[in-house]
Amino acid sequence: MVLDVPFAAVVFPAGVSRWLSAPNPAIAALVERTIALGEPLALADCPAADTEPHLRAMIAAPFVTPHDGWGAVVAGDGTPRAFSERETRILAQFANCIISELELTERAETDDLTGLMRRQPFIATLSGLVADHAQSAAPAVLSIIDLDHFKRINDSHGHATGDAVLRTVADVMSDVLGAEAMLCRLGGEEFAVALPDHSLNTALPLLERARRAIAAMTIAEVERIAVTASFGVAPLSDAFANVSAWFKTADAALYTAKQSGRNQIRVGWQSDPKTGAATRERRGGDWKRLSVAV
């Protein structure tokens, strides 16, 4: 509305972010050029694009965010036109506003200590996976992870060391599980990870690598500190009526891992497809199957 153009969008280069990628090659090329230049770039008369939107004049202003890298705010018109210096400054201000908005959103959704997702947006992510599964049977695996005897670490070495452990665990899991994993700090020493598009067979080796990496990690702030973690795992299935049932099933499997000696992975299956309810009993409750440690 401010620039009186029919098209405007926030665009990231393909593969950089989950946000909007360039809708056609001409816009993608402009975004790449303005990012390389590091300042706004305007094109008054562009060749007609083969794909929509059919823009003959375009202007873009770059911006950078801590995690998504470079992007650009783009505006365009269907007829050739020149953009004034004032319009260029306005678009650059829009880019600054977008940076501020993304940073505020990131702070609201990200745990300050570990940089992982907070509980509320993570639960929203799980809701999306449950909906996808209901529509297309898309697979996913949820794991809840708890650090073993974490209170002893805080009591013996202090909370600063405890914080260092939490940060290191988050970094280790991020490195091992990869960018596709959705990692969350649920609170305290408890974490969770959702693995979209994974079956139990493909998820378990990844989680086992994470378990071993946690047990092998070193903490720079203190020598000879042992850290292990217990994992409760639940593959998404039709048995889960909602996110709560899926979450409770993974949590019950975690409880069994704790009761069985810690530093291991346990898998839970839901036994009541009608209610989608999960139990949390010491002997496994209504599990159809409970794995041995892997």
C-alpha cells in the first residue's frame, strides 16, 4: 500500500529457511543479487517472467537474522516504473521492521539457555504432525529425554555447571539429530524431540547415537563429570486421538527407562485406539509391547 504496488513479500533463498521462498526465478535472482550487494536494489524494467507474479519492475532490500541468515523484502509492479530514493528508504525500513519482528518471535519461541524450542510452540508442532498423520498417514516419532541424576550435578558442581551441561546436551543433540529434528527444552533437565517423516526403525538409530554422544560428551567448565540420559519413545499412530495421548505414551516409556536403570531407550505403543489414553504404571501398564534397552 505504501509503495502502491500489487506484490510484496518476505523472501529467503531456497533451502535457507522454512519461510517463503522465491515464487519465480526472476524474484529469486533479485533476492540473490541484493543479498550479495548488501543493500537495496531496484530494477525499473525487467523482462516479462514466465511464471506468476508477472513483474516488470522490482525492488528488494536485504536483511539478516541470527538463525535464518540472509533474506530480502521484495516489492514489484506489473508495469515498468522507476523507484525513487524515498521508496528505497521506505523498503529498507520495512526490512528493519521485519528483523525486529522475527527476533521478537524467536525470543518468544526459543529457550534462552539452550536455544531450543520452548514447550508451547513444540506442542503446536506436534499438533501439526498429528493432523498430517490423520490426513496422509505421514510418519513421525516423538522422544522425551531426561538427564539422569541431574540434581546431583547441580548439588555437587553448582548451577553454573548445570547450565553448561544443559547447553552442551542441546548442542550435542542438535549436531547428532540434524536440522530436520525438532528439538525442545520442556523445562529443567527434560528435553523432547520430534522426528517428522521417520519410522521407528529409522528414528531409533539416530536416538541411540544421541544417547551415546551425551554419555561421551565433555564439559569445559569441569573435569570428570558423567552425564547420561534416558529416552522414552513413541511412534505416531492412529491409536493417538490427540497430542496429549502421544506425549503421555512417550512420557510413560521414559518412566520405564528410568525405572529400568536409566541411560537407555524404551519404546511405548498405545493399546487403546478408541480412547487414545496412555497409562504410566511401573510395570508398563497397558503397553502392547515394551522394548528392551537399545
